[in-house]
Amino acid sequence: MPILARIGNARVYIYADDHNPPHFHVVGPDFNLLVRINDLVTLKGSAPPDTTRKVLDWAADNRPLLALRWIEINGEE
């Protein structure tokens, strides 16, 4: 699976054949975060506050891209 973004030491992914609701994964050396695309609510996990803020800022600016990539990889919701 390709990395959608690198933000500091975090990598943003959308996994193939993943479950609904549409979401993305934020993976770092000692954290894993699952974030719903439509409202950027954390579904599971945690990350350092500064990393979380930077990732959510990036995601807010790129929500259409995330939604499109989810559909390309996993199909419609």
C-alpha cells in the first residue's frame, strides 16, 4: 500500500479491503491512529499531540483526496 503522506515521523495510509466507515491510518514508530475521513474524528489509538495536530491539519486540507483514495481502494461506502 502506498504512503499517502509523510508528516514528521508519521505515515498516512489507506488499507485495501478495509472496513467502514471510510478512514485512514496514521502510523509512527510507537503509535497507530485510525481517523474517520468525513469528520476527522479519531476512531482508535493515539499519537503525540503535536503529530495528531499536524496530521489533522493536513487531512482537513486534503479531505477530498482522502475520500477519493478510499473509493479507489475500497469502493463506495
